[in-house]
Amino acid sequence: MTRLGLEQHVVDRKVYERTVQRFREARAALPTFAELRDPARIPQAVWAELAGVDPDAAHPLNLYRVHWWNDDARRGRAALPAHVVLPESFTGVAAPIVVILGQRFPMIHAHKVLAAYACLAPRLVTGQFDPTSQRAVWPSTGNYCRGGVAISRIMGCRGVAVLPEGMSRERFDWLERWVGEPGDVIRTPGTESNVREIYEACEELERDPAHVVFNQFSEFGNHLAHYLCTGDALERVFESLRAADPALRAAAYVSATGSAGTLAAGDALKERHGARIVAVEALECPTMLENGFGEHNIQGIGDKHIPLIHNVMNTDIVVAISDRATDALSVALEAPAGRQYLRTRRAVPEAVLDRLPAFGLSSLCNVLAAVKTAKHLRLGPHDAVLTVATDGAELYASEMDRVRPRDFPHGVDAAAAAEAIGRHLLGAGTDHLLELSSVDRRRIFNLGYFTWVEQRGVSLADFTARREPAFWTGLRELVPAWDAMIAEFNAQTGAAVSAARR
């Protein structure tokens, strides 16, 4: 259980005491999960000080911005999580597609900083990580390791990013500015689909006890943070829309798998609103659909395996999206000709166009999967499809430099932009989509055995326990226990008082 991040008592008292002292010296407090779920719980004195803190600085108070409620300037709290409702004029489907924006998170402009915090905080307050002597290792395909490095720097310890060498240049540029030493960025072979190579690099690092690996694919703090925080953020946005349209229902929740953390928001929406849960993967690497393999460029959704924290038996639909679609759409939507086509020929509202820079490659993947889901289920104007824009387009400028000569050899004029939008967005079909039967769920669940039991040493009992709904509902009992330990930790450091008095 220790390696899965499920402890709820202090494992090593000496490590705990050193960690308390480190946070006391840094005057750094840890927000509770309850505060990140509902930032109205954060003390007003902290909010007042946050107004003067750069949201991209390695400042302890930025931990209190690791939530969905940051305003567009990322300095204050919004009335609702930042979001956009994509209309039929943009998507071609009558169902409204509701997207919350990960770009508003601090330091990394992506929601993965929430997952990083959720994996680290329980380890700190249970004495399982010593920031005074150990290095935090963050295996990732880009954003999670950036979030981990940012939080490590706030704590004054070294964070090690492990990610494929083929990821976007912007990710590496950011990491080079934030890591303590150049050697703290470890480039593994391959690209998005090469997750096993990341694991192998981490296994090598773990031979030195000074390294502690925070594996987002198997740490259940990741699942719980998204169940609580992302699920609640989506629900609050949905309820605000339903106030204007009482007939509106939450028909589906769509998310690319990645670590499967963000998928956990679907568990909350399914329990409370009956939403179907739609898991998305790259067509070029159809792991869930076909037990397949391959390589793709939808950066942020690592695959070729089933994450341990994926509640497979609660998943309803699997959809595959091609990276040729996300690549081409990213270029077309960024181009002035593409915006003009949407504005004049499709009558897309300006407020929607203004939000398009918040859509990176995996965000577009989610939108396309939402469109396919709406078409397959024949959803209408009162059937909302909820999803997440994980990061923004600014992380992929170098990728688009590669895509333009390949997909738009004659430039991105009005005709080329319209063709790309028509083919990949408006013309998205219902192919490469599977409604899961009980047999399909078992097949996908069983596929995880080879990664977690045979390769990663998870016990068969721990692996198979995840088949049962009671396992997942039981996890939620950890959160109040962790929050109580966080409150006690802050009391020991005195940082909660100093944060409120800064």
C-alpha cells in the first residue's frame, strides 16, 4: 500500500520531523484537498496576499492556486471555473460541449500540477518523502513532470523530470528554466507512446534510495484529486448552465486516458448525474480498442498500457482520435484564415474564438471525442457533453512548425483552413468508437495485468481488488484523513498562521 500512496498514518517519524522543519523555514503551508475543491474555504488573508504573487513564480502561496477556480488573470478567484460552451456552429452537433480550461492553473498553465500536488502532499504528511535529502522523480509525458518540478522547487528540494525526448520543445524550454541542474531532466527514448521506457528509467533511479518516484499512473492521490476537484468544478459549471436551461442533462463526460487521473471526474459525474464515461486514446496506438501499439503525437495521453488508477469497470465508451486530426486542427484554428472562416462562414461567437488558444493537442482530442460521442448517442440541444482542455496551444508552437509544411504545403489560406475544419471537426464520424460490454471491460481491465503485476510488482490481490466498485468508493475515506494530517502538519510548521498573516 505504501508504494500506491494509500497510507494514512506517519510511516517515518524522523522524516516527518525534518519535513516539518523544512516547511517551517520556507514558511510554506499545504492546502487541504477540501480547499482545492472549494477555494472559498481558503482564508481571506491568503487570498489578499495572493493578489500580489506572480502566478508563475515558485512562491509557496501558489500552492493555493492549484485549483480550477482561478480567474483569467490567474490572480483572483472566479465566480465559476473558467470554461467555454462550444456551440453547434463550431462543432456541428446540437449538443453543447462544455470545456473547463486547464490553462488557468499556476506555474505550468496546465491542470497536471493538481495531480502532482495530490501525489506529493500525502507522502509529505505521512513521512514518506524527505525534502531535505531526497529527490522527487516525476515520470511523465510532459505536463505532470513540469507540475512536479514546480512544486519541488517551492519546497526547496530537487525535482527530476523523466519524459520522452520527442516531446515538444516548449516543455523542455520550461524545464530548463525550473530544474536545479541540467541532469535533473532525463530524456527517455521515443515519444508519447513510450511509457515503458519512462518506467525503466525510473527503476534505474529507484536503486538509489535518495530518489522517490511519484508515479501518476499508479498513485491514487491523482485519482482522488480529480474525483473531488475536477468533478466538482465540472458539476458547478454544469449546474450554472442548467439554471438557464432546466431541461439540460449531463449526458457524457469525455477525457483522454493519459494517467487516467482526469477520468476520475467522470466517476463523480456518473454518480450524481448519470453521465456516461468516455475514455479516449490515439487511433495510432489503439490500446483499449484493439490491445494495440503504435506511436502518435497527441501529447499528454501516454499509452500502450492501462493505468492502475483507471476505474475500467466504470467506463462506458472508448473512442480513438487520430493525431493527424489534432495536428491539422491546431494549425487551422490558430491561423487568421481559420478564425475568419469560423467568424464569417460559421458565425461562431467571438467569445468562443477568444478561448481557442486554451486548446492544446490533447484538448482538441477531447473536443473531437466529444463530437463523436454526441453523434453516436444522437444527443440533442439539452444533452451536455462535459470535458477538459488540459493545456493551451502555446505549448505546441514548435510542433505546429513541423505540421505546417506537411499538412499545409501551400499555406493556411481560407480554403485550406475550411477544408481542415470541415474534414476533422465538422465531418468527424462515429468510427473508432466502442460502447463497452461487460466482456470489453474485463478485456481492458485484464490488459493492465501485464504492466502492473508482471512488470511493476503490484500484488495480484491489490490489482484484482480494483474490479469492485467498493474499492473505489472506499478510497474516498482517505481524503478526510489526509486533510486532517495536512491541518496537523501546518499546525506543526506554523506556516498556516504565517500564510494568513503575510
